Amino acid sequence: MATDLTDEIELIRKEIRAITRRRQKLTSSLLSSTRIQKRLNKHRRNDSTSRLKDKSHIPASTETAETALTNLYRLTSTATTFPFADPSPSQSPLKLPGVRIDICDPLSGQYAAPSPYYLLFRRNRHDHLSIYRHTIPAFVDLRELEDAFLGRPASEGQDENESDESEVREGEHKQDLHGLVRQVRKSLVAWTLRKSSIKKVQDELGLSAEEDVRGSRESTVDDLTQSMATKQIRHEHGITSVAPTAFDCRYVGIHWDDGRVARIKVADSGEIEVCVMQGNEGRLRAAERVLMAEGGRLEDLGGKLSDLIRENGGKRTEV
């Protein structure tokens, strides 16, 4: 009985294989037929024509020539303009100018979060531009930049004589939208470089790696090996933290496990402007000179801190 059932199953498998081979042969014959090829080409042309007429069939992810050109502008100039309409019913339906600023981190080669940033402008009755909405961080003084590049717009509460005088003043002050955007972008790029440089120093000193391993619930063999290497690096330089003291990353604090503390002020160019280092016995000017030597830059701080160990013969307690 079992033998008969096995024979029937094998027979059915042979029939399935034969039908599959026949289907493949018929498919090849049909696709190679001239008549079938003509009908397929005609169907493709009709389908593409209908898609061009009805643009709702075009996927949103499909890059048109205009989209590709816009992306190219964003990649090369990093500051692009676009029109927008205020959704408020009390505002004019006219299109207003907006600016998008994309910031790329040169150290990582990726766009820096939370990029992109937006500046939205509006016009008053004298056609005077002013900042309406924005997503720029608070440490960028937009009010000061607006006064410097766009000038103060006329107040709505002015009488006719004061309004006429303000129009004359606005005419004398030429608004510089390009200058405003250029200065805002400069501040954002400098901030991004400072954040990236601090992250680079943390990675070089093994501080970031240690936090990642410590924060994970499951540790693999590679994680444990990396943690041991991190502890060895930390044992050599004795640094417990390298972190900004404020959101703008203009001041950086460094702490050692023996009580030493350093404060560094960083310029927009990335150079270290001021360095003050204190120990248990007072100010450590020799260490300050090492960190400031050769036009010290923030991204080179990891190597400078290693120089402190080498100059002291490997000792960490004195500098």
C-alpha cells in the first residue's frame, strides 16, 4: 500500500515537471513572436501616453528634471529660495519669499541634523521685507542681523508724516537679503563644525565608545573588547569628559580624574581663542601653551591632549 502511494506521488511530480517545461516553451515562443511583440509595444506606447496626460499616476518619488535641478542647487549652494503662501485667512494670498538652508558636516560627509533650516519673510505695505517665521536656533541673533541687513520696518501706528519719513529712510537703506542669509548660514556652519569637532575629540579619546557600551543592555565580545581598550586609553590620559558648556558649543569643558579642569573658547573658524586650565596647585600655563600651540584648532584637540602626556613622560598627575 505504501509502495503504491509513493509511485502515485512520483508520477504526479513527473507530470508537474512536464507541464512546467511545456509552459516555459510556450512562453518563450509567444514572447519571440513578431505579432505578440507588436501588440506589446503598442500597449506600452498607449500606457505611457495616458500616464503623461494624467500626472496623478506619476509616483511622488519619481525625480523630474525640475526636482533634480532643485536638488543640485541645494547640494552646491546650500541656500535656496522658494515661494510660500501664509495659510492665515487674514493675510494676503500673495506668494512670499522663503529660504531653505542645508548644512553638510564636512567631517562626516552627511547632512547635519536638524538641517534643513528655514527662513520665511513677509512684506509690509511699503514692500519692506522682514522675518516672519524661522527654524534657526536661538543662539543666532536674528533680530540684530535683521536690523543690520534689512532695517527696521515702518510701524503700523505711525501717522502720515511719520510714514512718509519712514519711506524715505527705507529707501535710503537698501535691504540685503543675500547678506542676511549668508551671515545666518555662516553661523550655522560654524556651529555644525564645533559640534562635529567635539564628537571627533570624544571618539579619539574613547569617551563616546565607553558611553555606548555602558548604555547597551546586551554586550557582545566585540563590545567588551572595545570597552577594555577604552578603559586603557582613559587610564593613559585620565580624561573623564570633554563636552560643550552651552548649546552653541562655543565653550568646551575638559575634566580629568585628578581634579584638573580646562575651559576653551572656540572661534567661528574653529580655532581655539582662549584656553584656561586649573589644577590643584593653581593655573597650569605650560599645558595651556601646549593646547594653543601652532594655531590650535578644536578638531586637533585630541592630539594636543595626548601631547600633554608625552611631554610629561607619561605622568598624569602633573603637567
